[in-house]
Amino acid sequence: MQFTFADTFPADAALLASIANKDSMPEGIEPALAEAAKRGRFKGSPGQVTEGFVERAGKVVRVALAGAGQPDASDRRANLEKAGGALAAKYLTSGETSIALDLGDRGLSADDAAAVLLGLRLRAWQWDEYRTTQKDAEKVSLKNVVVIGAPDGTQDAWARESALAEGVEFTKTLVTEPANVLYPESFVERCREALGGTGIEITVLDDAEMEKLGMGALLGVGQGSDRPSRILAMKWNGGAEGEKPTLFVGKGVTFDSGGISIKPGAGMEDMKWDMGGAGAVAGTMVALAKRKAKANVIGVCGLVENMPDGKAQRPGDVVKTMSGQTVEVINTDAEGRLVLCDALHWAQEEYKPAAVIDLATLTGAMLIALGNEQAGLFSNDDTLAEDLSAAGKISGDKVWRMPIGPAYDKLIDSPIADMKNVGPREAGSITAAQFLKRFIKDGTPWAHLDIAGMAWSNKPGATWGKGATGYGVRLLDQYVRDVLEG
């Protein structure tokens, strides 16, 4: 979608739009539009939309108002995004090709105006790559947004937010692609294309290199697939020279059949998005590079495909991780932690980070605990946990802190190896986090985000349609803004 800025309405504008605060209609509104709003019970609540047809300069035009709630609301930014998102949802396939969006005389700051545009752009993303029989009424028609009366500084604010939107869109694309198209090697190539020319340094490890390093856990997951595994590292040096980087690590299981511990057939197609953590890390690196973030950040993705065949690892196998610790594989469907443990250890050895944050669609237990409202946050550092929680509230990618501790840790002790890859049925998300904690170096602040309920949605949200949500990109980007850039 193309966004441009202008001083006056285009002469050929057929759809004019603006925002309205709660119980406050814009001045000079035509009586016909005011009456349409009244009859439609439009109050200016966040995400409400009303419209009417009025005559302006001898031409009948379509005019829409999107509700933005109270101007002094604590969640004002989210409400402004909802206003923009509501306009996209209503007119994306309406037949209208352009919106002239008036943001003047609404008491908005530049950041407020950019929030409206961000919501509009995020909600307008739709993936129709493989649809060949769509009716015209189902096809995206809205292509352009012309912004009128933007407050001073909006274009600069929008440059930053549009880079964020590009990162979110990249993540949504990766998560949406089917596993026959997106697999470890093609994931790497997609990232090379998206990050080309940005200044990000890319490092890739293949099977032979990982075997030489002793990554028996990660390679064990991928050994049942014809697709080779990969480690992808993306290095952005935008901060002070010599300053330790912050490390983002993502689980990238591009398809998870469960392996020998095969999943039920119903719903298995959803497991194409088991790389949602890696997708979020990749999208974050796109956003940071595109907006030239003043921070040193490294994104690492452990990329495998988990399939059952004659070479696949078995329940009861023991694998040796790069750290030297051994794991008894009780369930081959608890594969994400096996991928992450080697990726985490390698990345810490390679980059000596100031802090580590990992993201993974790791456990079904997390979905049972928190549903689709927020991700589970596990951490060994209170400050890091608090900073991530604050970033979640601002960005809308919410998190909820969960407990970890020695009592849970002993649940994954193995009688024949250093640990098992699963514990009992109880506290499944916590024992998964405890597993990962065993691969974090002493003194390193670490947070684990279990995003199993957040990467994909079966219903539309304020800033996404049904399907991939792009969760995690906004959270990590906000963390960088607040903590690393200050």
C-alpha cells in the first residue's frame, strides 16, 4: 500500500476519511453525515466506523469517520491504531482504490498520526499469492492512502513506523507460506533478499558445520527430513562501537509433524507456522535495519524440518548438545527446545551478548494457560522481565510473566542422561523454559517468550486479518527503542 502526503484533497478523491474522538464529531460535518452517524449509533468508540454520501464542490463523495476513543485515554496509541485498522478492514476490498485521510484539526501529535497510519497499513496486509479464482469483490482494491493535514513531524514519525510495518509484514509472509515453499534453505534466502543492502551481516551454518560444532540436538530434530537444517545469524551494528549486542533467538521449525511421536492428522497443517519465533526475529531485524536503529542487535534462527522417516530420531535416543550436556529424547514432538538449546549456546559463544531473548511457538500448554491474549514470559532477570512487560503494553504484543525455579527444574532430570526433553504433563510450559535455562550462561540476563498462542489467529484482530499476526516484531522493536536506544 502506498502512502503519500498532500496539503489539499486530491480533486478526484472519491473516499474521504477522518477520525473522531469519543462523543465528539469533527467541526463542520455535514448534517447528512451527522445523521448517519447518529442512526448508526456511532459514538467514536475505538474501531467504530460510520459513513455517508455527501456533496462537496458539486461532487458526491463517500465520507467515513473512524472512532479513536477518548483523547486522554491511557491506551490512546492502541485506539488510534484501531481507528486506522478499522478503515482498512472496511474498505480493503470495497472497490475503492484510494483513501484521502484528513488528520488535521484533530489535536493529534506526529506520533498519534503515525499510529493511525500504522494501524491502517498493518490491517491492510492480505496474502492472496495462491488464489486464482477470487471474485472481484474478494480482491484487494485499496492501494493508496493520501494523508491530508498531517501534524508537523508526521512524515519522520511515519518513516520509522513504516519500517516497523515492513518488518511485521515480512514476518506475516514467512509464517503464512506453506512448508513446501518455506523450509530452512528458502527461509535463509528470503532473509537475504529482505535484508540486502541494509548493512546487516549474515552468517549461515550448514549441516556439516553444525556437526563439526557438536550440535547433536538441533541436527537430531532435522535428521528425519530431506531438507537440510540451517543456523541463520543476522548482525546489526547500529549502536556504540564495542558495546555488547543484545541477542534475539528464534525457533524455526518450518514444519513440525511431531516426528516419530507424530501429531494427530487433524490440524497438522497449522504446523507450517511452528517457525513463528524465527519469523518474528527475522521481521524484527528487517524493522531495525530499515529504520537504522541505534543499537547493536543480533538475530539468530535455528531452522529445521521435523519429519518421520527411517533416519528420524526415536523416543529414547540420547543426543549430545553443543554445550556438552546430554538429553534423553522422550518425545520427538518436543523438538523446539532441542533446536533452541544448540542455537542459544552457539550464539552466546559466538557473540558474548549483554542479554538473550528467545521466542518460540514452544508448547501447547502455553495456549491452554493464556489462550490467544498474551505470550508467556519466563526470565532469570527481573529488570529484563519488567522491560519486556512494559514494551508489551506499549506495542500491543502483550506478555504475562510465568514462574521458574528449582522445584520445576528437577522434573526434567533423566536417569540415563543430564536431562529429558519433556517432564510430566503438569507445568509443561514451565519445564520447557527450565530446559532452555540450562543452556544460558551464568550471569547472562535471559528471557524466554512462549508465543504458541500468538503467532496465528483464527479470527481477525484490530491490526491483522485471520491468519498470521506478526506477533513479536513490535514487542522486540519497542524493547529496542525503550531500553537499547533510550
